[in-house]
Amino acid sequence: MMLVNYIASVILVVLGLYTIITKKNLIKIVLGMGIVDYGINLFIVSTGYNDGGTAPIYNMTELVSGAYFVDPVPQALTLTSIVIGACVDAMALSLVIKLYRQYKTVDASEIRRLRG
Amino acid sequence: MDITGALYILFKILIFPGLLFAVVIGLFLAGLDRKLLARMQKRVGPPLRQPLFDFLKLLGKETIVPHAANKTVYLAAPVVGFTALIVLALFIPVFGYSTFSGNGDLIVILYLLTIPAVALIVGGSSSGSPYAGIGISREMVTMMSYELPLVVVLLTVARKVGGSALCFSLGDIVSWQAENGCLAFHPAMIPALLAMLLVIPAEVGTQPFDVAEAETEICEGPLIEYSGAPLAVFKLNTAVKMFIMTALFANLFFGGIETGYVALDAVIMVAICALVTFFSMTLIHAVTARLKIEHLFKFYWTVVAGLAALSLILVWVGL
Amino acid sequence: MSYVHFPVIAVMTLFMGAFLTVVLGKHSRAVRSFLAIAASGIAFVLIAMLVKPVLIDGEIISYWMGNWNPVNGYAIGIGYEVDQLGMFFALLVVSTILLSAVYSLRYIERDSSQEFYYVLFLMLSGSVLGLVLTGDVFNMFIMIEIMTFTAVGLTAFRNTGFGSVEAAFKYLVIGSIGSSFTLFGIAILYGQCHTLNMAQLSAMLSGNHSPATLMAFALMFTGLAVKSYIVPFHTPAADAYTTAPSSISMVFSGMVNKAGVYGIIRLVYIIFRTMDIPAVQTLMVIFGAVTMFIGVTMALAQHDFKRLLAFHSISQIGYVITAVGLCTSLGLTGGLFHAMNHTLFKGLLFLCAGAVLRATGTTNLDQLGGLSKKMPATTVCFLIGAFSISGLPPFNGFASKWLVYQAAYDKAVTTGNFLYVFVTIVALIVSVMTLASFIKVTQAAFFGQLPERLKDVEEVPFLMQLPMWIMSALCVLSGVFYNFVDKYLLVPAVSAALGVSRYIDSMMGSGYAAEKCVTDIQASGVHFSYWNPMVWLALFVIVLCAACLCILTSKGSRGEILEGDGEDGKYATFFSGEKALPSHVGGSDLFWGFKTDWKGYFNIMEGLHSGVVNDYALYVVAAAAIVVVFTFMFMR
């Protein structure tokens, strides 16, 4: 049922990695990092899906054996992961701004003072 | 530990097989080397006692510390090297008779052997001379060169003697040879023996492998600024190193020629040391010219390491 | 208060310290210094108080956040679990934090925005401490991510400096690829096992691998390998260690890459318990051997003090990974001991580099020289660190490297596999090359000619010397009293890494491991020690004799030690009568003989370390692909 989601998430991850490896523009590299994160988020949230399950909102009296709902843990994980991904992107973009001020370019192949 | 035990240990450390024995035999071997070399070049050569005289004379000379030098390190380096060599002498058994019998003393020996070289390097470096700077870089490259074959030779011996249980104890290697015959007579060990013979002159720093000191080229490299007592100690270090390397060779390949009398054992060992000195240092010195540093490195990592590796493979497949 | 709360409080203290520094530390230097020292000091004390119950009495502390205990054998809360392995690393972490905090007080006093430095520093500390104490894989991921951000922030802290922002960006890109792999692995594991607790995962996965969990293993292994900077994931580390402030470089090599190593050990020994599969051992040993060799050869080619140290850091981690990958108790002992020693001596060396940087304003070896007369304390500390890392007796590096060689060769003999002989030889050669490159630094920075520009250099203040002296003392002590370290730190940690069922039982209730048919890893090999008091007695006696000899000879009227000032030609350095002044043999001039022989290799290596972030990302992804393929081919 979730196979499409899984395939899509792997495609997203691979696309993101491809972007990071091949694109020389720093902004595009940051976008690639974002795409990898989205792919993984899609994957995590898909692992918790139960077909036909209800929202996982219960109190202790309603929670009886046989209650059928989607797994809430992956949703929590996804939220956390989204927050972290946003932080990474923000940090990366701020570094790109700094880099542009110092090097006057956003081309990765010219930002290589540290090598060898 | 009672008082006799302590005295006995002190005797071992200071007289036999420690300080005095190592120094005397080392100086003897150095003298022998010079004498034999002179005879091979149709010179009369100095008397056997000459290295001792040199040593005593240097001790009496004034010691000059150059103003660019770091005094503490400059003066401490030769002493540290000497200390390490004497400790090494304690680890090398006179066949059956040894001071320490640890489980892994081959590795201790391997490591202690680097200390005199490091002492020379640090001492030379601290003198602040550019010649010394070049010298220490060459000493270091020499060290890198001979370390690989030396390691492989030691691993080969450990495998040969210990089998699957691996033996890094020099005492056990000697007693194994007492039962199974000298390692020198095992065909698989012959390449390792040759490799070891070639490692000794580089370790001691005699021609043609004396690129680090190269008197004619960089004026003795690390030793250039040294004078008086520290220089005497460095010269003594070279002599003691001769004894240690040849004695190590004797134990690795000719161990187990035991008579039961310590004095007689010692005499046999010194004889073997003298022979090894002749073959690995004097003879090679007499017939070859000094190598360049890059040739030295290549030579050790291909020819010598190849010999040692051949032996290791032969031993590994069970020969 | 019971000590079971201490681990969580220690982590919380560091994070609270970070928060309070934001609020209160903006205007007063005294306040932020106090907060940093207090937070790291409290964390240190709290962890130190756990030594007795955990390491000596052998207890495993399990702690469920908010008291969410497992229900019907399923872990539902976030658990903290402190076993001896975690405790060992936690001790390393808190010691590093405290020493680095003390060093930072004076080291960064000339920088602006110091409050942000302390905020990031305390968050980094808290995250690494949390990582080694947690018992939950997702919590581990969070800690890894916090670690990565804050490390990136600290790398870019001196953002006007040469290349620090660039290093931070590369670090962030490579680091986040690594974190993503880890997260992907964790997600797959959750999909398979529906739990995030390490103990329960270990119980469910042990000997029970499906293709999905193998994929998870490969991804998590790669992700954590990125965090421990083994080759080919080492590229951002070399840049970051170079450009970060030295107190932070020390933290990076002392605990951030140790956190990665800890993660790998936890992963292969506990969570997946795959360590007794020969393929995993081969994988780790090959990674380790390549890492040590490439690290050390790159270090030989460097001209910058800190970049050289950075490549050595990478190389030494190779030793740890190799030793741990052998899966013998001797190898594990050697690996953990070397990890500890690496924290000590590499921290010390980075602090020395920091002292040189503060005193002279540069770490370029070609511009330094002759500092030993101006900075005697730093020189002594540096020499102790250099001898330790090169493995000279009696310093600690000797003991741990010996254990590594012995373990590798033992493994070769017991398995009959020639690969391990090769690895042993590589390890020994790498050790000599390490010595060589430290000789280079010694000659280029501390000895030789003092350049005119550095005539007025002064020794660093006492508060910066203090951590250096402490670490020097620890380097010597842990080498000499090896037996003590072995008994109280290494043996408990090793038995914790091998005793999987104990780890599971103390978290999930006793009998849980047996129910899931988990058995402990059977590791061969015995302990042995090189410690022999007689040797050191002998050394002592001989040193005494030699000293007497020196004093006697120098007392004589003719054998006097003479010292002069620069005016007298007698005391000048010999320079063959040329008019020109003696020139200093700089770092780049040493070892040209070696470099010409290896020119081809060095050219290739320099080409590979191109500095382009895309290339570095490519190495990571390619290596990940190789690990995945290897896992599926050999671990089925």
C-alpha cells in the first residue's frame, strides 16, 4: 500500500544526493540537502501508516484492545526531523551568505582555499 | 626484595649484561670495525683501544652550547639515548642468561631501538644548525626505511618460533632454537637473515647508509654543534648500538648455542657479534660508496623488505 | 538524591548552562566564564560520582524519562542507559569539556561575541555527553544533529579568518549527509522492529537479519563513520580542525570524533550484534588500515601545524577502528585504550598549537621556528604529546599501540588470514611515519632558527598552561600505570561491549535477553600486560648514574659547559664561513627525499583532496554505496 511512498522517498533521497554531487552552485547544494531530508521525512511518516486506521488521539478509557489507529511515533519523529532539517538549511544558507561576502562567488569549484 | 636480591639486580644493571659489559663490548666492536676496515684498505689502522681513548679524551674537553640551542634538550638528548640503549642491553639475553623475561620483549626492543635515533634527532634539532636540520630529516627517512624490513623480520621470527601461538619473547626464541637448531639453518629464514644483515648498518649508521651524518657532505649532520661530553656520549651510543644490533642478530638467528657456562656463552656471543660486525658493517663499508637518501629509501622498501617478506610468506605457508 | 538521576542531570546542566549564557552572559565576561566553568564542572563531578557504582561495582544504570517503563516487553519511553562502555566515553567527554573550558577562558579573550562561543560550546558538550549516555537510537540521532550544528557554528566562529566559513560549510554538507544516512537507517529499523530502544533492538535483531535490517545497518554504519571521520569521510574534519579555534579543535578530536567511534562500537557490538560475522570485521579493519595510512601520509605533506594535527587525528582514529574491528578482547582493549590516549595526547597537541597561534599569530610551519627558548613550557608539553602519539615508551601511546599490534597479529595467527599480517605491518609503519611528521613539527616550530619577526614572543598565561600540564601528566601516568587503567576502565568497558545480554536485561527486565535467545559475543584472546616494575627501576637507576656522570664530567675544570651570548663567534652556529646568516630549515624542506620517492602517490592524494565540496560529497555517497553492496554480498 505504501510502496509508492517508499519508492518516491528513495527517489527523492537519490535526487537530493545527485544534486549535492553534481551542482556547483552552493544554493543548489543546500536545496539538495533539503530534498534528502524531505525524502527521509516522507519515508518515516509512511512507516507508521495503517490503512484504515484512525488518528491516534485517545484517552486511557477509550484505549481498548483492538483499537485501530496509525502509529503516532513516526509522526513525532517526522516533526522533529522537519525541525532539524529546517535548522540545517537555515544554517547552511547563512553560511552561504558569509561565503559570498568573502569569496564574491557561490561556485563550489572556486571556494577551495583549504585543499591538499 | 631483600638486600642480596637488590644487589644482584644492581650488578646485572651496572656490570653484566648491563652498562659495563655493553659499553666495553661496544667499544671493542667499534675498534675491531676500524681495525679490520684499515687492514682491508691496506692501512695499519688504529689500535683496538682507540674508540675508548677517543671517548675519554672527548669527556675532558669543554662543552660548548651554541646560543641558538635549547640548553636543556641539547644536553639531555645524548643521555636519554644512552639510557635507552642500556635498558635495551638488559633485554637482550646472553643466550640463556637474561635479566628480564617479559612476554613481549621483541616489541619493547623494537620500540626502545627508536629512542636513540629520536634522541639524536631531537638533540640535533635543538642545536639550531641548518646542517643539523638536514641531518635529522635524513636520519628520520633512514629510520622509516629500515623500520619496515626490521618489523617484517621480527614478525617472521615470531611466527616461525611460536607457530600459531606467536612468540614475541626473545628468551623463548632462544630456548626454541636450543631444541630445534639455530634459525640460521632453517632454509625459510635465510632471506630474513640477509635482510637483517642489511638492516644492521642502517640502524647503526655506518657507511654506505650513513646519509644522516655524511661527514663529507653535511659535516656530521645532527652532531655538528656537539662537543665535549655530549659528543662523547653520542659516539658511545653508536658503539653500544653496534653491540646491541649484533647481539640481537646473534640471539635471533644463532640462539641456542648454549654451553651452560655464562662466561663461555658470553665469549661465544661476542665472537658471533664480531663476525656479524665484519660481514654487515666492515665488509659493506669497504666495498661501497654512500647512497643518496632517495636511493636508500627505495633500496630498503624494495630489496630488503622484499627479502624479509619472502621469508615471512615462506614461513606462513609452513616451510 | 539517588545517583540514577545523575546522567540526565549532567546532560541537562550543560544545556541549561547554554541557555543561561544566552540570557545572562551578553554583557559580563565574568558571568559567562563562571557559567561555562560551573556547567562543565558540575557535569564532570556528576559523571565522576558515577565511577564507583558503574565502573567499580559493575552496575548498569537504566533510566526511563518521565518513568515510562516498558509495557508488555515493548519500550515506549526514551531510555537513558549507562553501561561501562558509555561510562568510559562519558569520562573522556567530561574531562575534555572541563579542560577545554578552562583553556578557553584566556584563549578566546580577544574575540568578539564570546557569549555565542560559550553557548555553542556548552550545547556541543551536552549533545556529545547525551549521545554516549542515551539508550535510544532516535535520541542518539538528535544528539548527533545538535553536535553537527554546534560544531559547524564553532568552526565558523572566527569567521573572518582564513577559510573558516568554507570549512564550516563543507562540514555542514558532509555532516548532514551522514546524519541523513543515520536517520534513514533508524527509520528502516523502526519500520521493522517498532521500537527505538537500543536494548530492545539488540534483543530483536540479534542473529535475525532481514534485507531491510541489513540496509539499515549499512546506512547507520556509514552515517556514524561520517561522524568519526574515517577515510573517505575525513575531508571536512581536516578543514574544520584547521580553522576552528584550538580549544574547539581539541574538543573535536577529543570527543566529537570519539562520539562517532562510540556510535560505531555501540552499533556493531550491541545494537546489531554483528561483530562476530567475519565480513564486518574485515570491513572495519580495511577501513581502519586505509584511514591510518592515508591520514599519516597526508600529514607528512602538510605545512600547517593544525592541519597536520588534523590528519594525525584521522590517522589515529584508524588505529581505534582497526583494533575495535578485530573483535577480540585484546583488540577491543587496545582500541578503547587508544581512543582514550588519543583524547589526551591529541588534545594536548591542539592546545600547544593554540598556544603557538596565540603567541605568534600563525600556525604556518614555514614561518615559525626556534620557539623553544621563548616558550619552554609549551615546548615540553608538545614534546610529551609528540612522543606519546609516536608511541615511544614510557608514554601512553606506546602501551595502546602495542596492544593494537599484538591484537592484530594474534588475529592473523588465529584466523590464518594474511590480511591481518598486512594490517599489523601497516600499523607499525604508520607509527614511524607519525614520529617523522612530529619530528618535522618539532624542528620547524620549536627548534632551529628564531625568525626576526618572532623576537618578542611570550609564553602563554598560566590559565592556558594549566590544562596542558594536566594532560601531559595524564599522558605519562596512563602510560606508566597501565595496569591501573586496564583494571578500572578498560576491562569493565570491554566486558560491557561484549556482554550484550546484560545490557538488554538491565533495560528491559531480567530474562528478556534469554527469552529472545541473545547470547554474548564470544571474543577470543587474553589480556596481557607489558608492565614490568623492574624495567622502570632499571631505567631509574641508569638515569641516575648517567646524571651523576654528567655532573662529574661538567665539574672538571676542562670539561666545563660553556654558554655565551650571540656576540662571540665561538657560540654561533657553524655555517661554513659563508657571509649569509644561517637559514632555518622549515617544515616544507624536511623529508624531500621521502617525498620524491612517493611523488606519484602524493600528487594523486593532493588531487583527491581537491577542496571542492561536490567531490567530498561524492566520496561519501560512493563509500556508502560500497558499504551497502558489501553488506548485501557478504553478510547474508
